[in-house]
Amino acid sequence: MGSAVLKVLVLLLVIAYCALFIFWNGQYVTVVGLDLLDNRYVQEMPLGFLALIGAVLGALVMAIFTWGEWAVQKRRADTAEAQVAKAKTKLQELADIIKQHRQEIAELKQPRPKEPGDEQAQAEAGEEAM
């Protein structure tokens, strides 16, 4: 809420300065808006308007070019983000496979308990050999 109030106050100050600028530069000049063949569109306006109109048009042109650059950077960032997400998914899959293999290796390394049938079979085999 505070930032919105601050933005409104700054905009009011800018508008007040623009109005004062027009009043300070109030001498009228003739501006030709369109000169086509024999027809001329001529307008009388305060000199301050010309400066403000130039500033507004310049700001619009800069905003358009800035927006274009921003769009290019955003597209590149989105592409990079998608690649990172894909790589993280692949890395997680590989980590899961490694974890599974480690569990299998740990199970294979554990000594298997001897079955009672094995000892009897070995004892009988030893007795028969004698």
C-alpha cells in the first residue's frame, strides 16, 4: 500500500512539474503539422507543449525498444529455465537408478545365512568320501 501511495505522489509531482513547465514556456509558436501539396495544417501552441510532446514521444520510442529487448531476454531465460528443469529431471532419474543399484549391491554384499540343509549335505558328502 505504501509503495502505491508513493508512486501516486511521484506521478502527481511529475504532472505538476509538467503543468508548470507549460506555464513557464507559454509563448505561442506556429507548428505545421501537415504540409501536403497546397494544404497546410497549422496549429498555434505553447512552446512548452513542444518540449513535453518530444519527451513523451521519446519515452514511447525508448519503451518500445526496451520492451523488445526485454522480450528477447525473457524468451532466452525461459528457454534456459526449461533446459535446467529438463536436466534436473534427468539427473533425478539417474540418481534414482544409482540409488537402486547401490541398494542391490548392498544386498549382494550381505552374507547369506546358511541353510540347515546345506550343512547336512556337506556332512553326508564328507562321510561318503571316507
